[in-house]
Amino acid sequence: MLEPFGVTGSEETLYRALLTAGDATLAALAESVGQSPALTGRRLRALEAKGLVVRTRGRSVRFRAAPPDLAIEVLALDQQQRIERARAAAAEFAALRPGGARSRGVPLMVVRGPEANTRRYLQAQLAAREEVLILDKPPYLADGVEPQYDLQLELMARGVTYRTVYDSRSLEEPGQFERVEQLVRAGERARVVNGVPLKMLITDRSSGLLPLGSGDPREGGSHEGGPRDGGPRGGGPRESVALEPSPLLDGLLALFESLWAQGTPLWSSPREAGLDTVGRRMLGYAIAGCTDAAIARRTGLSKRTVERRMRALMDALGARTRFQAGLQASRRGLAD
């Protein structure tokens, strides 16, 4: 478990033995783990250097395991500092490229292959410090593997802002509404638009990724995975275009902001006063432009029940049309 911090399996075994034994001499430790005193001594010194073991004062030298919560936190912080130093060196490495850090060549690269794309999408989000912008639309992966949302939840908890524009068809995909609902509850700002033209992920307004898809996944062609799919887990090849700062990236940023301005805000859970779970979902589907029949399929209710509840919802909002209902929901804090 401690291998990411440079602790070998044998060293971890010794650390575990110390945690169980409390204070122990070198000879007692060597006997308990079945190692020679010389080998045990070398591993104890390695653990001391990592801050996992301390020597106690007394008539004979004894060893004690450092408290795990403090010692492992120190190791994690030290590793984080090394990562930050490596990131800071990026400019130095970039300067080694022909033309310097900002080459005058075409500022894009094609990323080919599922594994390379998985790494690229994960790295792009992990590198985000302030904001991630996403355009999201079907189709999604055809093999039933859900997109990797855990990373987004973790990054939002760290303070990274996510803004996503969903195509209205997206919320009709199986399981998608529930995933969006979870993300909004965790802090995602989400809006819905009819006819999102492409899938896209932009981090900190300085780098972008556009997945390329061709063929129908149901026919064995390439999968057009979404920005958070982490790459397809099956099917044909996958390609994406990675963009650096450029007029092309500026144009895509303008496209996102235009769609964001046109989009209808989805609900924001901290202000959903007065709506039960079913009512909240019905409101979300209605804002997304779903028909009563589509809402009935997604909620498991009969069409007549949906019609009745929609009329009650519109009456409660003082609206005569769904358009007015969406506006009233936004004004009353039931939407983003």
C-alpha cells in the first residue's frame, strides 16, 4: 500500500510489525519478521529516512513506528512537492522545442489509440487549476461502461469549477440524468441546449481536447467517447485532437460561451425548495425539452400521471407554458 511513496513491500512488512509490537529491539524485530539482523537493520534505516520509524532513548536501542496518520501525510506532502517542482519545470522543457515554448507551427496534435486518449483526458483534467469547460452530447460508449465521473467529483471538491453544456438528447440516455444530477449536487454548473455541435473539453482556457468519431458503434466502428469517458473500453480505434493556445482554441472558447449564454440552466440542488425527488427530475427533463412521453419513460410514471404532475408544477410556478415554467424556475432559485 505504501509503494507509491517509495516504500518496498519488505519495508512495509517491517513497519506493520512495529505498529503491532510497539517499541522493539533490532533482534526482536528480526526474529518476528524472519529476517537476519543485518537485513532488518538496513530496512529500519530506510524507514527512518522516510520518517516512518524513530529510535527511542534508553539503556538499549529500541525502535518505534511513527504514527501512520502523521508519517504518511508527510510522505504525501513530500511527493506532492516533487510533482509541483516537475510541473514548474515544464517551461524549461518547452523551451527546448524548436521555436521555443510557443512554436509557430500548427498548435494541435492528433492523439491516437484508446490508452493514449485515456491518459490524455485524465492528465488534462488533473492539470486543471481553475476551470474545466465541457460540451457534452451523445453518442456515448456502446459497451455499457459508464464515463469516469469520480475524477470530476474529486476535482470539484478541491475547488476546480466545472461548467458543462449538455445536448438535450443527453438527458434521455439511460443513466445519464442520474449522473448529471449527482454532478450538479456536487457543484457542477450545467445548462442544456438543443443541438450541441460537438464534444469538447477545455481546461483553464489554455488547452483543449476534441474527440473524433466515425462509424456507428453498433456496427463495430470507432467509438465517439465523450470528454469524460476516459477513452473507449472496446470497439475500434479512437482519436482526439489536442489544442494549445491559438486562434482555433479562442474560437472554440467563443463557441462554448455562446452556447452557455443560449443554454437553459438546470436545477441547482441547494435551492430546490418545495420539490420532491420526482418533481425535481421532472423539472429537469422539462427544462431539457423532453416531452411528457419521454418524461414518463425516464421516471417510470404513466403519461397521465406525468401530465397531471406537470400541470400541478406549472400551476405552482404560475406558468401557462413550459417556457414560462423554465423562466419561473430560474427566477425562484429552482434552476442554476
